[in-house]
Amino acid sequence: MIINFIFIATLVGFPSISNLFTSENNTWEIENIQLNNNTANAIEIDPEKEINISLDIKIWNTKQCKNCSKQIVLMLNDQTLDCIYDGNSNIQKQNFITIQKKIISPNKPGEYILYAVLFQEESCEAAIMHSNNSIDKEKLAVIRVNGKIDDWMLDKQLKDLAQNKKFNSRYKSNKRSLSAPLSMHPELATSAVSNNKIGFSVGGAKDIQNFRENIHNNFLPLPTDITHEGLFYDYYFETNKKEECEELFCPSYDLMTSHDPLSGKLDYFMSVGLNSNLKATDFERKPLNLVIVLDISGSMGSPFNRYYYDGINGKEKTSNNQKTSIKSKMEVASNSVISLLKHLNPSDRFGLVLFNNSALLAKPLSLVGQTDMSAISDHILEIQHNGGTNMYSGMMEGTKQFDDLEQLNLAGNENRIIFLTDAMPNLGRTNEGDLINIAEKNANKGIHSTFIGIGVDFNTQLVEHITKIRGANYYSVHNDEEFASRMDEEFEFMVTPLVFNLQLTFDSKGFEIEKVYGSPEADEASGDIMKVNTLFPSATNDEKTRGGLVLLKLKKIGDDATITLRTSYENRKGEFSANEKVIVFNEQMKTFSNGIRKGLLLTRYANLLQNWMQDERQYLQKSKWIFPGIDDIKHRGCLPPNDKSLLGKWERKSQPLTVSKNYKTALKYFMEYFKEEMNQLGDEELARELEILQKITNLKS
């Protein structure tokens, strides 16, 4: 790199603008930073071009060090440029000194950070010689040198760590070039919402694909494989919106009574419709800083539709009646990363972290427009699997990549870490509390999390806990082609949370909230409060919103039918809004929207299946008959199971798909109810749930 310098110093008066930064301990200030007369904190320039730097500095000493000599050195990334100040300052604040420097931009494309570094040495020569002894360091600006680079660094990292046994890898070439150049999607590419308004859906699970795939492959799913919010997001709902929405978020409400199809008990329900005034044509996300954290542990090498831990020492076993998937989880994960990259704009940033026994940076976080994305994609397709699963180290290394962005542009961008994993950690900190703690700290800084579950043995128990936090969501991948198509429709929405800290206050003398369905924060609800941490934009179709409903089961505590509903929420700028509405619960009312009716049907479906999975697993794990009698099942009705018994080990083994005689009877009763409701709703999409019920009831007891 060729660097040329010119030095000019003049005394000027105090500037009127506020300081860029001040360090009280180290007593220095810098203002009025300009690069080529540009006052912005970043410039773009071609390689080996002249950059004129101008800045005002002020420096003074403390009483404890009246005659100390101090130096200020300019650095570009980790390269020392030159000393711009060297002298003894008294304890009085001096006037600003204008410093001007001329450098030549680096000859390699990329993003470089210009620093001012403060030293307390005898001379500039000593400061430069002892560059690790600085007492303060501040970022001044970013210099982006134009051109596309291949900044893949995994090969170098692995070479440097050849003697380090912590990071295991069989990183050998299996290179396959992409069939076509990686294309960018600078605008929203969502055909489903092209001319419609946008609604909202909650965070957390965005599908129940893991539940469906386990059933399809004759495995017993985990109860957490089917969540109400994930199930709701598979469908479009009428929200009972009766007036035009003029705000970012406009809730609408509907009320309904219904007898439980098994217990016969009369239940009371209220739906909350998630509406917005946004239009798809007006929707535009901010530039995105994206770090993908990819699991490359040994379990990622198993066939996509098999359980890695079913075999001895992790060797998969395949039953006679079940074909093994041709693709491994690693292959599907790599292809899914490529699908995500196609939706990045030139102004976005992308970085990649890999983890198995430990974590390693494969690609630093840098501008997409300056990156050879086709070359990066080819590198990603080379990645091989091996080693254990230290998920905590992956989360920490992914978080670390945002450190250099905090003072420059973190607030002005969408910031997200996307984890692709089967979520079966077995090394490092595996407690969900430690993993949640990282994600929560990131969310407080505006860095949100998405988990993409890979494989039929994806552990939803762990991820369901983590994605309850602000700005988080998760998806399941069971077909990389389908995932690519889904991202064409949903990527922009997935990375753009718009509403935070939604709270509904329920004020009534006749009713209270008994249970919330369709929100990851359902367990945080009380008799008079419902909370939702995050709302994401969601597609609409024929006045229906995908996943656009939260269902509340109410408990009658008096005869007063009046309900006062107050909602408050925060937008992504931190601005708060609130509204209030009064409704009356008319128990004799026989008309209600199909939205609340469909929501109730799916809620009862999920509750009954969760109970079935929970009881079946307890029997299989404890090897004793614990099933309740049919009268007990009917008495319980379609209530949710006890959450305490849903947790298990992260390393997940399969259980065969089974059904007890009594549950088969109960599910058959429920299936008739489901058919009738599906016909009344006129929604053929619900037939896929009917097929699942049919498959379960056809099993041998």
C-alpha cells in the first residue's frame, strides 16, 4: 500500500458544532472530520486515489500528569499511517488545531476503517514502535475502496489453526460452481402482496414444517414442533377489520362462544386481528447487516430425513420401509445460505461464521456491492461437516462481527444474525439460559435473531425458547427448493420487524384472559394483560392476513359484558402509540367472522395433538402405560398440555409414530368436528390437517 503525507497546522477558534467524541480520562477531542471535503463518516473511492483528510484536534493534560508528552497517530485498519500530533500540553484546554493529511487509497478493494490512536510516549517514533501501547482509540471514518473482492478467509484461518484441535474440519474441495451468476433483488419481490396492503404476524415460529415432516417420515414429533403461532402462519385469516386503518398498527376484535367438541364445555373467545396501514408498494427495508452462523458439526452430515443420533456413534440407521434422503443436512443448509444471499442488495453487508467444536470466521462482514458473491457462494458449497456442536461459540463469534459497526451505522440499518442449525448443542455452554442471554443482549442493541432449523431432527424445544425474545423468529427447512421459493416471498419481511412491545390491557368486570394462543409470549399473559414482543410485516390476500390473528380464551367471572381494550406499542424508531376500544360480549350472538372460527379450530387441533404427543412420549420413555381413559380425555377437552413435561435433551433421538387406543378414539371424534368446521369455513387448505388426523387414526394401536 502506497501512502503519501502532507502536514499543515493552523490555529482556529472553537467550532460551533458538537464534538464527534471526547474522552475525559485521556483529555482529547476531535471535530470536523472531512475526507475529500466530505463531512460524512464514510466515502467511496477507487483504488490508489488521493484522499485529503482534514480534522480539528484539541488535547490537554490532567493535573496528575502536567508535563506528559502525548501523541496522536492515524491508522487504517491495523496499519500505522503517521503521527499527526506530538507535544507536551498543559492542563488548560487549548484551541483546536487543524490537521490536514493526504494519503493514497489502498490498492485492494474493500472496507477500511480510519482510526485516531492516542499514546503517551516520549516521541512519535516511540508511539509508532509501540503501537500496542495506546491509551485510547477512536473510529473516525470508513474508506470504501471500489471493486469486488473475494474476502473468503476460511482457508487461511484453518492453516493458522492447523495445530489447534478445537476446530475440527474436513474442509476439502468439493467445488461446484453455480449454474448461473448470483442475482441481486434490490426491490421487494413478493408476488402475493404486490398490490395489497400489508398486515402483521407475530415473531417466533413461522411454520410447523418439522411437525409435518416427522409425521410424513413416521416419527413421533415433539410437542414443541407444533406451536399455535407457527400453525397460524400457515394460513390466512379474516381479521374482522371494520374500519380503515390509519396507523402503523390497528388491532381489530371479534368475539365467539363455542362448546368444546370433546368435553362439551361452553368456552368464550376473543380474537385480535393484526392490521396495518402499510402497502406492499410502499414497503422498503433499511440496508441490512447480515451475519449467517452455519452449523457444520457431525450431525449435519446425516441424511435430511433421518435422526443422526438413532445409530451407534452417530451412524444413521434406515428402516426397511423408509428411504434415506439423498441430500445431507449440510448440503441443504449450504443451498439455503445461497438462497438467502440472492436477496441481498449492494448496500447490504454480509459475513459468515462456521461452528462445530468451536467457531471460526469464514468471511468478514463487508459490503455486498464490493464482494464477489459468486466466488463466495462457490466457497460455501465446499464446506464439509465434522466435529461436535458448540452453538454458544457460534453465537458469540457471530455477535462479535457487529463490534466495528456500532458507532458507524448500527442504528441506521437492519441488523440480524441468521443461524442455520439442527439445534442439538453438546459442547460449551448448552444451557438455554446462556444462549437466550446472548440473543437478548443483541436484541437490546438492535441485533435480532433468526433460526432456520435443518433436518427432521431439528430440536424445536431449544429454539422455541430462544425466539421468544424481541425481534426473533424461526423457520424449518425440509426442502431447499421450497425454501428458496419461500424466501422469494418472505425474505424482506423476515428481516424487518416493525412493531415492538405490543401490550393489550383487558379491563372488564365480566371476563378475564384465561389463555393466549398464537403468540410466543403466551405464557406471559395474565388475567388483564396480553404481551407480544414483536410484529413482522405479513402478506395479505383478499382482505385476509397470513398469520394475522392472536386468539384469547376468556374466563367468565361476572355478568358485566363490557370490555375495554387498550393497546400500546413501540415502532422501530422507539416512538410509542396507543389506542382504546370498548366492545360488548353478546353471548347470544350467532354471527362472527371466519377468522376467529378458523383460529379456534386450529387451536383445538394443536392442543389435542400436543397432548397426544406428550402422553405418547411419556409412555415410550418410561416404558409403562400412563394413558388416560377416554372419559378423562373428553373431560380435559381441547386444552393445552402441561408445559413442564415438554422439555428434553438437545441431542434428539427419534420415537416411532404411535397412537394409543384411547387417543385414536378421541382423535376420531375430533376429526368429525374438524370436517364439519372445514366445510362451514369453505377452506380446502385445511385438508392437510385432516390428512394428518387420518394418518394418525389409521395407525395400529
